[in-house]
Amino acid sequence: MSVATFMGICSTHPKLGYYTSTDPLGKKGDFVTAPEISQMFGEMLGAWVLTQWHVLGRPERFELLELGPGRGTLMADMLRVISKDRQALTAMELTLFDVSPPLIEKQKQALAKFKPRWIESIAALERGTTPLIIIANEFFDALPIHQYQFQNGAWHERLIGLRDGRLAWGLAPNPLPPGEVPAEFNAPAQGEIWETSPVAQNLVAELADLLNRRGGTMMVIDYGYEKTRTGDTFQAIADHEFADPLENPGTADLSAHVNFSALIEVANSRGAAAQMAGTQGQVLKQLGIVQRAEKLIASNPEKAQSIKADLNRLVDPDQMGDLFKVMAVQGVKQGVPFEQDEALARINNITHGFFGRRGGVSPGDFASLNVSVSVADDKKNVAANRTRIMDALGLPPPKLATLSQVHSTRVITVSRDFDFSSRPEADGMVTKSPGIALGVLSADCTPVLFADPGAGIIGACHAGWRGAVDGIITSTIAAMSILGAEPARIIAAIGPTIFMENYEVGPDFTADFLARHKEGKRFITRLGSRKREHFDLPGFVRAELERSGITQIGLAGACTYANPEYYFSHRHATHNKCQTGRQISIIALK
């Protein structure tokens, strides 16, 4: 039999299968997963779910799905965080995918008050219409794999059979046709092994189709490799130790490293947007696990050493931090996804949108909705992306006004005779002319959209810290006032930007900022035991809006740095030594 068949029988046999006849998790089981180590792991994923719900536009209903929920420990920790947002909790429908009766009983005990439903097939999700948020932690590694070994000039499938009454390895007599072998394996060495998992790939294809149709996102956390390669990763774990996979079938956890590149290729081929989000350590840090550990230590000083040890185990590169990787998959519906501010969306004669990086045609570091002509992206891609964006808003592409943004306080008034091929140096725009779209670009700086619906006047500005301190907010409002707007009537919406948790600054920044803004100390914070201070850019922008007399202020989107799969982030790209594009925020009078 194939390795895949062997894994399937050993894991899910109705009576003797490893997952169907026993509870394998925790200290009393055969292995420990991240949720069993610390509550912080699940709390970070709960925060991630809330972020995704906000990114989706806070829908009235959404489905939260976990693949392979174990004892329910991870979901219980996640729900403790999600429950802090009553609107999100009310909107949530909880679904658990599992085939293990012992573990399902544990899940019922842990999660009963949240009234989950259990499914054993992805087909059970087909009738759903609400957005879908999916978590899969250490799930894909347990799915069956096929192994092929290079022997005597050809690839043969590895098989498991009987020899002298014992299970033993063998090879299929007929070689694999050359066309079925990945091109990168053109010169293998004798005995090399290549693994593939059609089950995992088919499952990702199904889930990608669901995400495309219903909208939503998936986070996959598992141990594996980012690029297809050779190597024997098939393993068995029993009583927290490695064991012979062929000894005592059904009594050990069988798994293999996940080939993330194969899963990403499948998801993208279905039209979804899939990519690696980073290592487990990187992603957990971006989500705020270090700050959470510091708060737990402050509340429970007697457990400081234990909390620090748990944190290190989860994020340290030499422990689970680098071994486990994170893959993100976003559904891509017809058209280009964008976010809106609730108050602006209620104004009949105005259309607007905060766009991220999804839904475009740009490749590589600029994937995929880059709108900047100032980066190394092909200008044809930029033009195509801008057309898609304007189509999504129902606006004519030639009527998009953009700027050469220079962190200034200059604001221009856009009229019908504006040269839309020009990019004047400025950081703010206002207009009272219908049919003209004002667009500001960003990749961590704060975009702000303005509207006085009574006067029929709109504005947009790009507020980096320097422009915000120098007065771009007040300059934009002043330009709107010249056209007839009144600050008391203006609605302002802050778009996706870098949040304080990820905006580290040095002493020179602090000195410069405080020299320019004498009352600015409340926007400079030292988080926990971190050596460097942090700057609250969106908080400062909000304060500037309030100081200008605006009381209706909304916030759309999430932190650009912490969500690189959704947004371009200059700081994130710099830290990862890559390039990045720019997203756009647009407002127009109909």
C-alpha cells in the first residue's frame, strides 16, 4: 500500500485509528501543540480573528471555522479574546471540523456555551453565504502523503507491505512517468525521496474556492518548508518521542512536513491570494505576544519564569519560532476588495474606498494592487490596477487625481480643468466638483478622507508624522472651509496605517517631535520592557482632527505593519529587506 493509504488507515480507522480511538494531546498524550503550552498563543489568534472581522467590514454574520480543534483549548483561548467585542461575538457562528470522537467530546466540554456545530466534510460549508475565517493549527501535517524514491534512474513510489510477517518498505515496480515529476528534480541523487500530498492540495483548493465565493481568510500554522524540495519527513511520535512509523500501527501520531509552496500554488491557481506570512515567531510578535507576556507577568509575578519560558518556546528561533511557519490565504471575490467607513458610506452623493494590496495584477513584492509609479513596478501593471480600483467604485479611470507626496502641508484644489496626468507636489486635495476622485497613497503613513455632505465638499490627505505635526490636517480642513465647508459638519475617516505597537522610534525622533509639538508626550510611549519608544501616529492624527473642530471621526482598516498580507507596509518591507508598493484611499462626489 502507499504511504498515504497507510497514514489514512492508521489515523482514522473507525475502531483502531489513532485519532478515532484516543486523546493524543497534552502531557498525558503523545505530543504537545502550541495551545497546550500557553494561553498566549490562542489569545494572539483571537486578536487576529477580530482584525480580520474588521478588515471584512464587520459583517453582521460570519463563520469561524477551525480545522482539527484538538481538545478545544486553542478555540477557548481565542474566544476569550473575541468575547471582549460583543458585536463580533454576536456576529460569529462557530464551526469545528473533526473526525475524532474522543476529541469531539473534549471540545463539547470546553466550548458548549458557544454552541458550535461539528462537520466531517468541507462540503458541509457549501451552502454558507457569510464570510469565512479559518484557523488550521498543526492540521495539514497529519494529512496523508505519497513518497517517491529515485532509484536506478527513475522515480518509484514508496510502498509499505509485509516481509516475514512484519511491515517493511518497498518500491513500486513501475516508475513514475517523467511528466508527473516536478521540474526542479531534474538531477536527483540515488535514494532521494520526494513527498507530495494530493489530499492537502485538494483540501486547499476547496477552501480557496469557498473563500473566493463567500469572502474571508485562512491562517495555516504548521511545521514545514517554503519551497518544494526532496527529503524524508515522514515521522511517528509516541509518548513524546520519535518512533518507528511501521511499529505498532495506530498507536503513534503520523505526520510529515507541510510543503507550503505546493499549497500556495494551488490556492493561487484557484484565484485566491496566498502567501507566506512569516515564521510562527515573527507572526506572534507582530500580533503582540511579547506585550501580552509582559502584562501577564505584571499580574502574576510569581509565574514570571514560567511565562517567559512559554514565550520563548513559542517564538524562539531555536524552538518552535522558526520551525513552524504561517501561511495566509485570502478569498478574492469578483472585483477588487476595499474597506469603507460607516459614516461616509451612508452619504448618498459620495463614494469612497480604502484599498489594500489585494485584487491587482502586480507580481512579486508589489503583489498585487500597487498603485505607485514611483516604485520599480511595471507602469502597465500600475495603470491596470488603477483601472480596477476605479471600476470597483463605479468611477471613470481618467478622473483620478493623485499627487507627488512629499510630507508637506500643501493642499491643492482640484477643479474640472485639472490635468489628471500631472502629479503636483502636495499632500492634500479638496474639491467640490462631482465625478472627480481624490486619491492619496500610503504604506504606513495615515490616509484621511473628509466630507461635508451638506456643502458637497470633499478632501483627502496623506499624513506622515512630519506632515501631521506641521499641519497637513488643519491645512486640508482650511482648504475645504474656503470652498464653503464647516468643520462641525465634516466627517473624517482614518484609513489603514501603522499602529503604535509596531511604530518604534528613536531618541532623535522623540526630540524632533516634541520640539515641533510641545503637548505631544502622550503620543510617545514605552511599551513594557522594550528599550525603544513607540509613536501613536493614528492617535495623533485623531487629536489633530479633534483640535480642528471635527467630532465625527471614523477608523477603517487595521495596522499595515501587522497585516502585510492585506496592506503594503514600508517599515515591514524594510525589516524584511524587500521592496513594497503603495495602496490608495479614494473619495469622490457622485
